[in-house]
Amino acid sequence: MPKIKKGFNFQETTVEILKKFGSKSEYITQWQKENYKRIYLKLNYHKDADIIAFLEDKESKNAYIKELIRKDMKRK
């Protein structure tokens, strides 16, 4: 499989993507592997019920958590 460049190439046609990767989803998967870091958080339904309930009200859990981390980083 050819190495894709960082960033999404909007000029690349679907046909070109299929030639290189076999499917558009393979292209997207490869791009995401090179551009994202996944970090998992496990919460216990019983012990962390308050956190779960609080996060459920947030429009974007991801954005909220990143905002909290950045605020904490600025304090240090």
C-alpha cells in the first residue's frame, strides 16, 4: 500500500483513491492512522455515574475534555 501524504488531498478523485488503496474507506483509515492519536477512557457505570451523567449533557465530550486539559496545562 502506498504511503499517503499528511493532510487530505481534495483534488484526488475517487478513482485515483481506489487505484491506490482498494477502497475509499481504506484511504480514510490510513489517513486517520497518520493524523490522529486515540486515547481511550473507561468509566465504571457505578463508581463514575456522576461523571457519565455530566458528560452526557456535553455537546462534544472530546472538545470538553481537550479544553480542560489545555486549561490545566496553562496553569503549570
